Amino acid sequence: MSRRIEIRLAGTGGQGMILAGILLAEAAVADGKQVLQTQSYGPEARGGASRADVIISDQEVHFPEVLEADVLLCMSQEACDRYADEVKERGLVILDADNVARAPTTEAVRAPITTLSRETTGREISANVVALGLLVGLTGVVSRSALEAAVRARVPKGTEEVNLRALAAGFEMAERLRGR
């Protein structure tokens, strides 16, 4: 039986959800998976709604849309409000506790992603990579080595080491949360 995982990464423009989706898709390809990645953002770009959908499968992806996400990552309250009802019944919801006050379920994973980014790298802009480390650390949807390689290859030149530290911080947070 084929395993198909639907992932939605959502936030506001400028939070890096599109880049996070590309990084996740590239890591999945490196792991030998079939992948489809799409993105959507409002016309106002920075500050408007932004999302990246990634479908990962061990067989060819025939339908290119996320219908019910297995995993939803929300980096803003607006994204949470907009997409929370599009998650499978037992789906994983990951929220940036710094930017999302109202959770759609008591079972959501709440983590201070933006704070951790600021503490780890001195910048909030790397919160998307922290979130990606957290997501992959919790789900194992791609290998850590493939994700690290995607970060090295795709982030802006000169920011590779900062982003790898952000990624490692996300993986460490996942380990702490799993240990609860």
C-alpha cells in the first residue's frame, strides 16, 4: 500500500513558508520519494497569507492538492484560523506559540518557534527553518541528512551555518517534546 503524506506549511508573507516547502520537497526527492510542492500567497506578499503544500509519497502523486493535511504547521493566527479545519482527524497540528494564541485542538503541539529562532540565531527570520526541524523531528517524513543538504544548497549564500543551527534547534525541540 502506498504511503502519501500531505503537509501544509502556513503563515504570513515574509515568514519563509514558501522556502520551507521547497526545502522539505528537495529533501524528500533526495530521499527517493515522489513529491509535489505548490505554493500560494496573497497579492500583498509580505504580511499577507502565505502557504506551501508538500505531498510526499512512495509512489507517483496523481492528485496534486492537499485535501486533508496529515501535518499542518501554522506560524500565524491567521493561518491557523484559515487552515485548521483542513487537517485529518488524527492529524498533527504544530503551532508557533509566539504567534498563535487560539489553537484549533487541545492536542496541537505548541512550541515557541520564533523565540527559539531569536535565541539560536539572533534573528526571527530563521524561524521557518527551526519549524522545519521541529516538523521533521516529530514526523520523520524525510531524513535529517537530506534536509541538512537541502538547507546548505538552497538558503541564501552566507547564511548556511546560521540556518543549519536553526534546523538543529528545531530537531532538539522535537526531541524534548517527544520525551514528555
